[in-house]
Amino acid sequence: MWSPSELSEADFRHLHRHLRAKAPGGASRRGALDTIGEEQVLAAAREVRTGRTVSLAAPVETRTGPDSADPARHWLTAPADGHPGSNGLEFAMDRFAMNIHGDVDSHLDALCHVVYDGTLYGGVPAADALSPDGASALSVDLARDGIAGRGVLLDIPRLHGVPWLEPGTNVSGEDLSAAEARQGVRVGRGDILLVRVGHRRRREELGPWDVADARAGLHPTAMEFLAEREVAVLGSDGNSDTAPSAVRGIAFPVHALAMHAMGLQMLDYLRFEDLLAPLCAQEGRWSFLCVIAPLRLPAATGSPVNPLAIL
């Protein structure tokens, strides 16, 4: 499996400028979401053939582990002792708390999530937009009406005949093109591109590990593929960034390129195993209607999310 070379910071900055110049603009500051118009949504709806819906989210993790030092918390708040009384009407109620940008739970990154050189996407000064009260610009509220479009799943382990990519493996633009050809699908304008590296399957079969030190993901140069195809959203069953990083001195280069340079909102730590087996692989179809509905959190940098593939 080919592994692209490491980039210097100067190489990365050159790539960043190159991709930023190709990024969609617009006063709405919706970034790449502007590539999904009514035409793209209607075309995506025509992908539905069976009406089968599949969740692309993993169950929320509430246990501490190597990749979840700060897991979500869920507890029952009523009845107070956990035991309903014998008479009358009562309600069971609960509370939930989550570190949205952790390394295990499925979530959507808003454009205000990445700060690079003191700015957000579009050159918005981070100091003006971010405060303890939340984000005043480029928040997850940009997706308050949901994101609906054509989802395309590229299965890189399947391309190479392995169940998963080992941590540290870089996915190149050539890998993405080869997966397209092998699967008989082509990524296009306004698509929600989902790249499987097999992170979830490896975690389920071998157990969790410290993904901050080692994980499979995209090589930064693979982002040129996304720019050429005018992709709207990038998602993965990892977080799209390889560890160790392919760029010296920058830990999350794909996040910086996707969100800061290109205006792509990102879906991290999804689960594709239920979609792949048996549906996409058996039917030989790798595109579908994809619907993403983040919570209405007007000033948040992201949201837990349960994207749906509708086949």
C-alpha cells in the first residue's frame, strides 16, 4: 500500500493557499454547503430505491477507555431513587453530557472548530468570533436546516483487500480515485463523501487504543481530490487525519485544510459496518441519499449527530 511522503510546514502552507483559492465563497459563509442546491437534493432523493434506512453513527460511549478519557455521561434524574412509585403517573427523565470533539463518538465539526493563524474559515478573526459564550460566526447553526445530499462511500480497505487500514496509514488521492473505479461510482459536486478506513471494525475486533498516537486517515494531498470534485461534506469512521501527522509541526492538517481552507464541515468517528454489510457490498451500489441533522445549538463548534443513509 503506497504511503505518501511527509510534508514540510512550507509545503503545507502552499497546499493550504492552493486549496483556499479553489474554495467556494459567498456572503452566506456557508462554505462548501453552497455546493448543495435544490438540484443536488432532488438528484440525491432519486438515489432511494428500497426505502431502507441505516444509521451511520456509533452508539455513544459512556465508558472510560484508551480513546475515551472523557466519555459521555448519561444518568436518570427521575424517579429520584430509580424506582417508580406504586400508584399514579410518573415520568422517567434523564440528563446527558458530552465532550463533542472526542475521539470515539460520532459528531459534526462546524467551521468555527478550526483556528489557523488566528483566523477561521474565510479570514474571520477568531478573537472576534469565539468567546466563553460560544461562537458568533460559522457555528453549527449554519446547518440548522439539516444537510441532505448524495452520500458516496469509498471503502479503502476493500480496495486493498484488508479488513481495515492499520493505524498510521495514509490514504492518498490515488487511493480515492482507485476506489471510485473499483466500486463503479464517481464523486461529484455537492456530494457528502464518506471515506472508510476500517477504524470501527478494528476497534470492535481488537479493542480500543490511543488514537491520538496512531490512526489511519487521509494524506493532506488527498484534499486536492475533494477540491476538484467540489465535495460538500467530508466524513470518516476515523477523524480523517492520520496519526502520526504527515505534516511536521501540524497535528491535524486535514482538518485545517478541509475546514479552514475549503469550508468543509466534517463528520468524525462514524460507523459504516452496518451500511457495508450487507447492503452496499451485496447490492454493488455505493451512493445513497444521506441526511444529517445536527442539534439546534446556535453558538456551538459542533454537535453529536446520527446521519442516515437512505437506500
